Amino acid sequence: MTPKGGPITGLTHMQETFCVLVAGGQTREKAALGAGYSPVSAKSQGSQQAMKPAVKARIAELIALATTGAVLSITARMERLSVFALEENRTEKGSLIRGGNIEAIKELNKMTNVYVRQPHSDSPPQLNILVADLKTAEILTRIASGERRLGEGIKEGEEIKEIGETGGI
């Protein structure tokens, strides 16, 4: 553990993934493959990574976390994923590797419900609106169900021109 109790920093995304997989019980070779190392070099990379002091310490830390039941808070997980999303991983030849960044962004999107996949259909798209007050939620529900009379603030018989437009409000 680091002095403040947080994860050890300075590892690349591939090294962190390797540590998580080894701590989870995979062999070093399988963990290297899972972390994104090539099948040709997975065995040697697995051995090399496992010998690095920072990697050893992170694996020990992950195993300790698993046995103590400690779990990262949502904020800590989002911060860690943000670090992964912004990392620049390169191959030995210098080409950018964006797979880890994209996966981290996908996980962040899932955690924040930014993009929700829905099956394709011919019906109009559904818009999900998060509302904090019950009155607004009730009004939006009535609009969605096609009710023309919404109650308070709207005169009886007054029609809604578009969502949110009543002429009087």
C-alpha cells in the first residue's frame, strides 16, 4: 500500500491489467495476453512484468484488498478509469494503442449512464430525462402519455404546442 492507502501509481494500463489478472488467479502468461501483450511475447512479458518491484507490490496490494473486502468507492473507480482513458500507450515501434483508453471510456460511460444502448427500431428515439423534483416528473409523465391538461398553471382545454410550450407558462 502507498502511504495514503491508495493504489500504487506509475504503472501503465497494461501493467495494471496484468496485475489485476494475476491477483485474480491467472497465470502470468494468460495475464500478459489479457493485458494486451502479443501472443509471441506473452510468456516472456509475463515473467518480466512479474519481476518488477512496482508490479509485485501492486499484485500484493490487490490480493490484500481482495482478502480484506475493501472496495474502491465509485469516485475512486471513476478517477482510476479517467487515468486509464487519458494514458498514452505505445507499441515498441511507437504506434499508439487506444484499446485500453476506449475500454476505460466505455466503463466511465456505463457508470454515468451517458450512453444507453437500445435496440434499433422504427419508433422515435426515447429521451431519458433525469428530474430532481416530483412535480416536474409528473408533468413530464403526463406529456409523454399524451395528456393535454396538466393541472396547475395550465388553463383547462389549453393544448400543448410542443413539449414545454403552453403559451401561458
